[in-house]
Amino acid sequence: MVSHLLKNYEVVVIGGGAAGLSAALYSARRGLTTILISPEIGGQAGTTFEIENYPGRGFVTGPELMMDFKLQAEASGTEFLLTEAVGLEKIDQQFLVKTPTENIPAVAVILAFGLTPRKLNLPEENNFLNKGLSYCATCDGPLFKNKIVAVIGGGPAGLEAAEYLGRLAAKVYLIARADKLTGEEVIKEKITANSKIEIIYQTEIKQIIGEGQVEQIVISKKVGEQIEEQVLKVNGVFVKVGYLANSTWLPDFIARDEKGQIITNKDTETNCPGVFAAGDITDIDYKQIVISAGEGAKAALRAYQYIQKTPRLGTDWGKK
Ligand SMILES: Cc1cc2nc3c(=O)[nH]c(=O)nc-3n(C[C@H](O)[C@H](O)[C@H](O)COP(=O)(O)OP(=O)(O)OC[C@H]3O[C@@H](n4cnc5c(N)ncnc54)[C@H](O)[C@@H]3O)c2cc1C
């Protein structure tokens, strides 16, 4: 691990999703020393079972597509470090990307750390993580074969999770806060046709209960003008209540909007020269794999241009 401290990377890419992996591919192919840091590889796309709109691929699963992204970035010379970025410092013309274990010097930085699943914000939520509570149905669904699960969220991600889990689990409660589901008609039809899936509308989750493992959830349901509490026995809870731009760890000198999204111009440049941003973490309108991939590639090409004009790092700079 210490080796990263001693090596001066020209480009540090933060994030292992479509944007980060594409940025790393383009950066390494330009001959720039490139490291990608991310706690996992695949990002949101890696959590979805069906992708049908990535050009040239027809139907492909998310994990399969993202593994191909990773292999291509690796083959081009990208190095990987499986950890999260916790800080970014600017020292003169250069940068120091901080992780819990080491600091990585860079001439240019590409921020591509996407969106993070929104939590329920229940006090006991973190205690049940990996003990029956999950934010990713594709990743953890197989653990709940023939078991009873609840999916929290009646939006597109909740529907997709319920549909997928409906193929594996014995029973799926789909808990929706609104009085209708939001998402593609095709998925809605599949869900309503599956007798294993019970949709509970106008309902919120209030509590998760269990001795070291999820055993029950308490829900509150709107019935007419009344709110009724009910306890459901479940083995698992899948939280699909949206995604957040979690950029609070960035220093103030990187401009963000009110949602925490990084503000970029059409060339993926942030307000700080040498720091580029791409994909879902930016304030671009459309959050899609092909768009993140394109923006990642663009960020790397811009970083290459920037590096041509920037003095090289000294050999002991990372030790400061
Ligand atoms: C269930 C679901 C289904 C979808 N289906 C489709 C679809 O069919 N077609 C489509 O085009 N799009 C789809 N999308 C949207 C698409 O997945 C995203 O637009 C795309 O994956 C965004 O890529 P990204 O690289 O910008 O960000 P992300 O995919 O969010 O990747 C961010 C990466 O950064 C890492 N990271 C986070 N914080 C840090 C940190 N502090 N330090 C280092 N790394 C960090 C994460 O671990 C992750 O690897 C779907 C999304 C979801 C959730």
C-alpha cells in the first residue's frame, strides 16, 4: 500500500462506476499514470439486473457490463485501489487525494463518485446492515431465496428490486409511500401479475426489529384518515428510496449546487483548474450509463490537455 505514497500519479480517478472506469481507460490510453480509487467496482450500474439501452450491447446484466468496463480499464494500464476518498487537498499546482490509509499525489483529479443510496434514517438502520438489510437487490437477493422480504420504495428502483426478488423469495412486500407506483409499465405489469408480491400503498417503515438479524418491521399505513401500525415478519429489508450526491467530504473550494452535485462546464471542468468531474455526481441532467461513460472519457481527455501545461511532480512530494 505504501507504494502509492511514493508514486506520483498524473491522474487520480475517484469512483469505480461507468464514469470513473471510462475516465481511467481514456487517461491510461493517453499514456498518463492513472490510479482509480473506489470502495467497489461497478457503481449503480453494477447493481441492476437488466440493461437494455447501452449501445451495442442489446441485453446485458449490470455486473457483466461493468466487469467489461473494469477489464478494459485494467488492460489499458489503470491501477486500482479499493478504498474510498475522504479528502482532497490542493498544494500549489498539485493535489493530494486522501484515503483512510494513504495520501495519493496527483497532477489532475477526476471526480466520478456518482450517487449513494439514500438511507431510511432509522436509528437502528446501520446495526442491521448485512444482517438482513441491504441497499442492493441484485447483490444480496440470492441470499433470500425462499424467504420473506420487504422492499421499501415504490419508485423505479423499488419496482425493479421487487420484480427481481419476486423471482427468488417466497414472499415480497412492496412498501410504497404514495398511493401508486412510479416506473415503467412493463415492470408494473410483471409485479402485479406475480402473486408472491403484495403491494402495500400509503405506508412507511417505522422500525426494524430483530436479535442481531432482521426479524420484523413495523409499518404505518394510512387507512382513510387514520394511521394504522402493523408488524410484518420478514427475513430481509431492501431499501430503495432514492440516491443522494454525497459530496460533503470535498473541500469548499470545489463548487457544488444545493443538491451537493459538482458544478461543471460542458468540458467537465470544475471551478478548480486540474479537477474535473463526470457522471451522476455532476449537475448534468441525465443520469445514464452511456452519458456517464461519455463524460468520463471527456474528463480524461481534458485532464490530458491540462497536464501537458502543468509542471511535473517532484519525487518526494507525496511525503509532505
Ligand atoms: C437500479 C438502477 C437501474 C439502472 N438502470 C439503468 C439502465 O438500465 N440504463 C442506464 O443507462 N442507466 C441506468 N441506471 C443509472 C446508471 O446506473 C447511472 O447513471 C450510472 O451508473 C452512473 O455512473 P457513475 O459512474 O456516474 O456513478 P455511480 O454508478 O454511482 O458510481 C460511483 C462510484 O463511485 C464510488 N464512490 C462513491 N463514493 C466514493 C468515495 N468517497 N471515494 C471513492 N469512490 C467512491 C462508488 O462506490 C461507485 O463505484 C440505473 C441505476 C439504478 C440505481
